[in-house]
Amino acid sequence: MATRLAVLGSPIGHSKSPVLHRAAYGRLGLDWRYDAIEVGSGELAGFLERVRADADAAWRGLSLTMPLKHEVLDHLDGADRLVELAGAANTVRFSDDGTVQGFNTDIGGIVRTLGEADVDRVHRGVLVGGGATASSALVAMAELGAAEVEVFVRSPERAIGVGELGRRLGLVVEVRPLADLADAASAELVVSTVPGGTDLGLRPSDELVASALLLDVAYEPWPSALGAGWLDRGGRVVHGLGMLLHQALLQVRIFVSGDPFQPLPDEAAVLDVMRRSL
């Protein structure tokens, strides 16, 4: 019986997750199938029903992207601490007993890729965007020691949940209109979670660009409009593929052992082949 995995979302055709995961399983000697499947908002429940009815495959897990990271919460039998904190899951593992377990590897992916850029402590951060990945970015900033985070969104009234999450994390969070980014004060880190191809239609303040490292989680197209402008002004930018790579490695750990903290056999070599696949 074939062991199957997939990344779900909409749109999904641009996803590099299949390339990353196939490289990892090939290096591990696992004959597992990993696909990209278009699943839009409201369609996840039906997909999960079809998975349960698929007698010809042993479904092991799923990677989730927009717009499913919140929607999946209603279908989980259990979740790790990070899912409970962020209110978002990007990974599902089907257990042998039939239960569905949720994980969040976005947070670890952000922390790890920032570590590669020599960022292991943050006092003041800036977050652009207010969706599911923004919640994970806020938790990541908290794990890096942030005390204050400004959140810039087009519709502040729709980002109430981000502010509430900040309070639960013990952060001072101020949610501001996106236009205010043009006057933003200095910070050590900016994380943008807006979709790839988005043009913010504004110029972030010179003070912010000069002081902060930008992690743009979007990787297609690259550079993003924000990233290109940041680089043109002499700012430092971390490519979104770094987050994708490291969150995928944590997903592979989960799919192999069920434990995001259990290193893979010869993990350095697995990470290297995944990195080279990009």
C-alpha cells in the first residue's frame, strides 16, 4: 500500500513543497509519494473524508498553506503547544489509531532561518500582515525575546486576533493602518507575511529600512516588491525560501517519527539535499 502525503491550498501550483519533501524522502530511502493538491476554502472537510475512504493508500500526513491553516483546527483530535498559541496549523499527521494531530512548523521555520542570519534575539519587531502566518510570526518573535511588536495591516479592525494573541504572549502589540508604515520607527526585525506579488503601494520609512532585517515569507515571485525596494535602499533581506526549507524539515521529522523535536537520521545531509533541490 502506497504511503501518501500532500500539500494542500489554493493556489498551489507554485508550491515548492513537493520538491523539498521528495528530496528528503529520497535521501532517507523512503518510497513515499508527496503531491500538491488544490483545496480551497470550505473544501477541506470533503478532502479529509475522501482520505479516510481511500483504501488503496496509507495517508501519513498533510502540509497546509493558505487558506487552510485556520480551517483545519475544527478537524483535529489533538494539537501541539504552538498550534494552540498561534491558532493555526500548517501540518497534519494521521496517527495509527485514526486520530488527526495538528502541528505548527512555521514558527520553528521562522526562528531557524533567522538564526542562519545571526538573529537570535529581538527586542522590537514589526509585522506586516494579519493572517495565519502573521500569528505564527508573532509567536516566533516572542520566542526570540521580543517585548514590543507593531503590526501594520490594511484593515486594523480585522486584526483584533493578532492583538489578543500578543497580549497572551506578554507582548506590547500595537495594530496600525498599513499606511503608517511610511513613518515607522526603528526596529531590529520586520516580518512580512503578505502574499507574493503584493505591492503595498507605499515606501517604508528610511529609519525602519536602515535599522531592521526584513524576512519576507513570500518566495514567489522573488524578490517581492517589498524585498526589492528594501534591497535597493541598502537594507538587509532574508529570502522566504529559508523559512520554507526549515519548516519543511520539521514537517519531515513529524511525518517520519511523529515528533518535531526528533532529529532525522543523518539530518545534516537531508537538509543539504533539500536546500540544493531549491
